[in-house]
Amino acid sequence: DNLTVLSENFVPPTPQKLLELHYNENAIGMSPKAKSAAIEALNTGNRYRFTEAEPLRALIAQSHNVKEENILFSAGSSDAIRIAIAAHATPGTQFVVPELTYGDGEDFAKAYNLKIAKIKSNPQDWSIDLKGMQEAVAKYQGPSIVYLVNPNNPTSTIIKSNEIETWINSKPKDTLFILDEAYAEYVNSPDYRSVDYLIAQGADNVVLLKTFSKIHAMAGMRVGYTVAVADKIKQLQDHVELDSLTLSNPSIQAATASIQDKDFLAYSKKSNDSAREIYLNTLQELNIEYLPSETNFVFHKIKGDIEAFRQRMLEENIKVGRPFPPANDWCRVSVGTTDEMIYVSNKLREFRQKGWL
Ligand code: PLP
């Protein structure tokens, strides 16, 4: 069974070179074309490059069926979260966020003194209580910012797009939707689509956040962007430096090459599908509960507390996800290469033998 046999050239992790399955990065590395483009750009590293990002802006706009005026660059999408919150933070604004989701939204909302309305997730399957979020918005007197990560992190699951679209289209009063679609390219479910088409149709109550950190394998290059109607982009611009200068030119050139490298993007998706399947098969074999993953990470049950499991994995030179309370007996494991997932699968089997899992 070749799904359990490591390649001959696989090098097991060591304390000096850990197997990193803890940050939802993309283990396959950047597109070779992106790498060459970044290296080439070092030749003009001494120059300000005010306009070098414009071809990238055009390609990104095209990919979402919008215009260049609908795109704002940022150093990663985490800064895009900050920008969206900064541009809408007023003293009476509440930030409506699911209990179990990516933390940057809440962190920035606190930094900008927003009131936090955290809506409990369903502990059965950690699904987001969209109805609870809607009620929190409806009963609040002042403005609301709703932060939705779809597919969600750390749960790896999607909210069906029609449920989100219905809410956005109902135009709740004084409400801005921040839709974080960092992992959208990994989704296989037919119930999912990007909200980008709503913005193309003129929806002014939603900003879409995107990143090159995941499917493009460029987390260290820091390229992210916001898609929104032109007036909204203008409003966001007041909270950043000239957006084309927030990206380094090597990053711009790498992203420009990567977005055009369709073969690489297809390979990136396929590699994730195969490597994830290896891990999910192991979880099934060991009868371990997991959530249906639409991303480059898996969220599964463990025996006992995540801290102990994490420590045991670290002793095997493997880094897995941090605790995500209140899901303290669940672990988030990022999808690595197929070899890496075979390796970590074997560790799960060993842990089971030892009674740890
Ligand atoms: N949004 C989500 C949901 C994430 O999981 C991450 C990173 O893991 C980010 C945003 C930030 O990514 P970056 O700043 O690298 O674009």
C-alpha cells in the first residue's frame, strides 16, 4: 500500500529541523517561476517601485471579475483585517465573531476598542451559529462588524455560501461583513463559492480578504489584498501607506508569476488533496473523529488534553496546532507533503499502541 510507504529520499525530522504542521503553511514551496521572478527583482532592490504592482492588481481584479479600483494590497491578509477594522471602528461599534475562528479579527477589534460579541459554536461539530450571530446584530443598537472566515480556521469546515449570501443581501442596518477567504482555493464542496461576485454586482456592505500565503505557498512573502466596491477601497486607503509600497518588489514579482502559473496552482491543490487523504484515512483507520476538511489542515479529536498531545508530538520533532479553547481535546494539524502525512500518520499509530490516542 503506497499510501503508507515513505519515499526513499524522505528525511525524518530532527530537533534542528522540525516537521512544521502548526501554521497552515504550504509545504510544497513556492512556484519555481515565482522564485525566479523574486530573485530577478533583487537587481532593482535599491529603487522605489511605485507602479510595479499594477500588472498584479490587474490580474487579481480579472480573477474576481472586478476592476483595479476594487483591489487594495496589504502585507498579508492579516493586515487587511486590521485595515478593515480600523476604517470602520467607531466608539459604539460591536465586533461579532464566532467563538472558534481565526484570532486576528478579535485581536485587532480589541486594539481598536470595539465591543466584542463572541457567539458560541456548537460543541458537537464546532459549527458556527450563524443564527446567533444574526440575532446579535439585530438586537444591537449601534453599528456591527461581522467577521466570517470561510472556510473556517481552525475547524476546516465551510458555512454554505447561500446562508451567508442571504444574510449579506438582506442588508442589515449599519453592518459591515468582513469575509476572510484565505483557504477558498482548497474547497471541493459544491455548496461553496466566493462572495467576490456580490462585490462585482456592487454590494457595498462586504469586504473580501485574500492571501497568497496558502494556495500560492508564499506565507513568508507577505502578499494579501482586499476586494471591495471602489468607495469602500477609498475609505480603507486612509489607513495604509500607498498600498503598492506595502509590498516589496520581490514579493510583487513572485505573486505576479504565481497567479499566472496555472499548472503550479493545480499541482498545489492536488498535492493538498492527496496528502490530506492520507491523514484522513489514518484517522478513519484509528476511529478518530474529525471534521470534514475543505482546507489545508484537519481538525480532529484526541484523547485527553491538547497540551499533552502537542508535547508528545514535539518529542517526535513534529509541531502541531496550538490549543483552540474551548475545543481542548481537539488538534489542528496542517497538511504537509504526502511523505510528511505518512510520517505523522505512523506516529498516530504508535501513539495508539502506547494508549495515548
Ligand atoms: N486569515 C486566516 C483565516 C488565516 O488562517 C490566516 C493565517 O493563517 C490569515 C488570515 C493571515 O494570513 P496572511 O497574513 O499570511 O495572509
